Amino acid sequence: QTVVTQEPSFSVSPGGTVTLTCGLSSGSVSTSYYPSWYQQTPGQAPRTLIYSTNIRSSGVPDRFSGSILGNKAALTITGAQADDESDYYCVLYMGSGIWVFGGGTKLTVL
Amino acid sequence: QVQLQESDPGLVKPSETLSLTCTVSGGSISSNSWSWIRQPPGKGLEWVGYIYYNRSTNCNPSLKSRVTMSVDTSKNQFSLRLTSVTAADTAVYYCARSFSGGFPYFDSWGQGTLVTVSS
């Protein structure tokens, strides 16, 4: 059973920079997993932020960026704003039409 | 921009079958693939399954024995059936497009529908 790991929670100061990560319980995350990232606020459908590691979805500000850091995928938010306070989910594509979500990271901006 | 809308089954009794339909507008269901994703109250997102317009499918191994998916190209809809439901299947169910520009990610989402399993 593939488990995708994310930090349960993180906090950042307004204007600060934060990097959320997405790993595998066994092995390393690479671009071959086409990592994607989604932002979700309570009661709303997820919003697509990043796909294929580092491509921003339409309309997503450039203070959101994706990368591979070491053996994990990473989402970096530069210049955090109050409305960035959300849950963030990464998803890895395992091939053959199978995706696995991470458990999500609750980001607090304070 | 393609838009997706889930049907609203509301309450489903334990041991019965949950049936959901997603209607796609603003684009064709053909030549695309589509997924179901769910989120139990207060918990994270879970990928349920995927169907390609040619009716090939795959689903979460934890649900495989209970999931059936279908597509109706004439109505621009795709559907999910989940059998033998329990309280653990209570969740907001989202439909989403699974591939865009050749990349495997969820680029368009429905608003979600809450399905409650209860007697």
C-alpha cells in the first residue's frame, strides 16, 4: 500500500516563506510521479495550484511554486498572505490511471 | 472552461448502493478521462476511481470490489456506483477531470455533493 506523506500542520508569518513537502513511505518522489498540489478552504472544492511538479495552473499567482527537493516534492509559498491559510494536498500519479493523495497539510498564517 | 456538476443522492441506507452522476458542460466527455474523489467529514481527500471515455477504468484498491463506473457520451455524463455502503462511506464526493494537456492531474472539479450513509 503506497502512502504519500505530508506534514500535518505548518505555520508561517505573513510575508514569510514556507515549503510544504510530499514524500513516499517507501522510495523517492521524482518528476515521474507528476506531483500536483491543491489548495482547499473549508466548505469549498479543491483548487488546483501546481501540476507536473512545477507548472502553475491558470490564474495561480507566481508566489506559489513547485519543485523536487531531495527525495520529495515541494510546494513553496513566498510572501504568504492571510488568505493562504488553507489545507494543501499533494497527489502523486502512480501510472495506469491510479492516483494517491497525501494526508494534507493545514497551513496557518499568523 | 469545462464545468462539472454532481448529482445529489443525499441519504443512502447502510448495505445499499450509492449512485452518483457527474454532468460535464462546456466540453466533451470524449477524449478525456474523469475521476471520483471523496472526502469524509473533517478528513482528507481520497481518490476513488477513474474512467476514460472509452470506458476503461481503474480504482482505489481499497474500494475495488465495490466500485463500478460508467460513462454516457450521449448525455456527457459519467457515473459511480458504490455497493454495500457503510457509515465509513459518508463523504463529500467530487467529480473531476483527470488529465489535461497530457498531464495526469485534476484540473477541473465539481462543487461536491455530501452523501450520508445512515438508516
